[in-house]
Amino acid sequence: MFKSYAQLPFVDEKAKVSASYYVTKLLPNLIKDCRHLLSDNFIFQQDGTPAHTAALADDWIKKKCPGFIGKNERPPNSPDLSPLDYHDSWSTFITETFELLTKKLCKV
């Protein structure tokens, strides 16, 4: 599928992967590899590891990655949820539909 490869990241021996370490040592190369392999056609989502959910990491990724799913947008840890259970998709749909109908009715 891919005719390229990504670098295997190594963590320094005895290093504690804090948000600072993650943002300065690991993320830049990871994002660079994602762009190399996928251009800008990727969505970046992380797990709940403290270094991943830190504001420093969240802010850095938001600036560098347009397709980033932030920690407040991630689904809870339950295998039986539908997307409507954990995202405000339904309320967004209702709000946008209401606004559209209101605009159309006001034109009449």
C-alpha cells in the first residue's frame, strides 16, 4: 500500500515521557512521518496517557495538525456506545437544521 516507511521512535533510556519530552522529542518526528506517508490526509488521535492529554501536547498538536481529535472530543471507554452517545453530533445536527429552516422560513 505504501511505498515509503516511517522512522521507529526510540525513547531515551531511563527517560520519563512527560508532556515536554513528548512534544520536543517524539511528536515532531511522528507528525513529519505522518505527513510524509499521508500528506495532510490523516486524523491524529491519541490515547489517555498523561503526556498525550497534557495541555502542552494538545496545544502543540492543534497548531501542527488540522485533523486532530482533542481529548475532549474523544469517545469514552465503552465498546457499546454509538457516535451519538459521546459526541455532540446530534445537538449540532438539530441546531444546524433549525437554523437552516429558520432562514428559509424568514425568506418566505
